[in-house]
Amino acid sequence: MNDALQSLLDLLALERIEQDIFRGQSRASVVPRVFGGQVAAQALVAAGRTVPADRPPHSLHAYFLRPGDPGAPIVYTVDRIRDGRSFTTRRVVAVQHGKPIFHLTASFHAQEEAALEHQEPMPAAPDPLELPTAAEMLPRHAERYLSPEVAERLLEARAAIDLRYVDEPPYVTVGQPREPRSQVWFRTHGKLDDDGEIPRPLLDVCLVTYVSDMTLLDSILLAHGRGGWAVGDVVGASLDHAMWFHRPLRADEWLLYDQESPTAQAGRGLGQGRIFTADGQLVVSVIQEGVVRVPWR
């Protein structure tokens, strides 16, 4: 486990300040606000710490309400909506400077035998070990970025996660519209402990939630030949985020994130993704809408 991954785990290990109230720290992001995946993952940790360990999350629905301040802590208040025989529901509000910045509802489900089961097949993808790492890819394209510091900031933001693009990312193919599809492989940089502060499988699900916000809107950019914030031809932010966790997963083993955008309109774009294990199990479905605008010149 590298230092960056340990730092991320420390970020997710929230401080309990009351029975159902937690405090999380933030860190600088590649943009001047708290990374949305961090807030979503921390909120899910807060919800999960009020639920029995044998009930992992099976879905979450969230709204990003205000930009988060990376220089201030975030307070997460958990509302115990329902504790049923099979399902448990929690609502979490994240607050900074006296105002809500994020709202999440999560549902947890006790594992049970499946009488009915099916899934879509895993799409074709190359072996992740044959693809370039972020450290190999990002410096190659430094001339495309807004400033020389962009590559360094991106590398720092992804130092805890080994994330590898199957095809070239949006900032490489600026001006060349492509099919609105994108694939990345990812896993944590190092193995996770089974006896850490956050129990597994909650930890694995929260880490995948963290990563799920990194690249989901890429396919929108690809459809229009835009490079994104790194090259300054688009401004945007996540609006809402929904995830369904279908089967057990391990965040320290390779996962394929297959993403596409069915539509963009009215300054908003929709991204949807499916996450598969290396052996083809569909483990997560994701949908997100974001603001995607061309900046005024």
C-alpha cells in the first residue's frame, strides 16, 4: 500500500462526534472545490457506520448541492429512515459553513440466495497490464494542458488509484469527435487490509464510489471533441449521482469501468457506466448527470 492510498483511507475514516454525526476532512482537488467522489464516499461511510456489518449497500442516490470548500471540514449527519427485516435506509446531509453541500440516500440489504439471476455480458477490453499507467500517459501530453501544473495535479489526485484508459482520454483527442464511449480499468495502488478501521465490504464499495466520479462524464466530451477542464474548453460539475451494487467486489482487484453518454442538451449531459470484475461479473451500475458548458471567451 502506497502513502497516497493510506492517505485516502485516512480521509474516509470519519471522526464520530455524536451518535449519528461524523466529521470528515478534505484535501485539495484538481479543481478549486472538493472532489465529488470524496464527498459521496465519505457520506456512504457515515451511513454505513450506522448499519450492521452484514448489510452492505445495494444502492445510493445523491445530489451535489454546492461546491465544497477543500480547506474546511465537512459534517455528515445521518438520519435513520428505516430498519426493516431485509432492507435498511439511511439519509445523509453533508454540511459546510452552515449550509448543505451534498445529500445522499443509501439503501442496505442483507445478502440472500438468488432465485433469479442474469446480467449483460462484459464488453471486450484489453488486459489492463498492457495499458499505460497515468504516470506514463499524463506527462506525454503536457503541451495540451492549461498549465504545466495540470499533469502534476492529476497525478497527485489519482496517486491512490491505478487507473488506466483503454482508449485515449478526451484531453488527447481535442477537436476529434468520437463515439461517446470510454473504458478504464482501475484498482487501488496496493492491497487493502481485511481488518482496517472501515470493515469490508463497505470499504470496497466506498472506494468504488470514490472512483466512479473520476471519468464518468468523459464520454460526453468525446462526442464533441472536447478535452475538458484540463485544456479549458469545457466547464462543468456533477449534479447528481446514482449507483447500484449488484454483486460483491474488491477494490484492490482490477475492475473495468465501461462508460457511455446517451444524451447531452441544455447545458447538461448524462453519463452511464457499468463496472465489471476481471472475470466478467457485473458488479455496479452508475448514472450521473452533470453541467457541461462551453466557457465564454
